[in-house]
Amino acid sequence: MRMIQNMKIASKIRVLSINYGIVHILDSIGTIVTQIEQIDYDNEQQAGSREMEKALQNIAESTNDIASGTEQISASIQEQLSTMNEVDHTADNLSQMARKLREMTEGFRV
């Protein structure tokens, strides 16, 4: 009888030990799941950061294109201004020539 009781006690100890082991395994699995969730979250954040980096790169490229276009517009305006100055200078010359011609022809009467 005592032997049966000792076996029961030994069986209970083994069951408790196994139960403790299972609880420890479940806790470890829970920790692993939490770590995997954190890794997944970090990966999502990195993906968002990559998307933000791409968006900023696109903005930088667009800004460079705009700056290039602005330089072209500025050059065109400078060219037009130069042409307008030439036209103004030519108009002044024509005006002076017309005045001289008038002065030269004032003495003639028909």
C-alpha cells in the first residue's frame, strides 16, 4: 500500500513537473509571438519609411525639374528683353533718321 502511495506521489510530481514544463513552453511561445508581432510592426514601419523616402525623392526630382524649367524661362525672358532692347534701339535710330530726313527735305517745295 505504501508503495502505491509512493507511486501516486511520484506520478503527481511528474505530472506537476510536466505541467510546469508545458506552462514554461507556453510562456516561451507567447514571448516568441510577441517578438514576431514586433518584427512585423517594425517591417511595416520600414516599408512606410521606404515609401516616404520614395515620395521625398520624387518631390526632389520634381523640384529639380521645376528649377530647370525656371532657368529656361529666365533665359527666354533674358533673350526677349535683349530683343526688345534691340527693337527700342532700332526704333530710336529710325526716329533720328526720320527727323534728319525731315530736316533735309524741309527746304524743298513742290
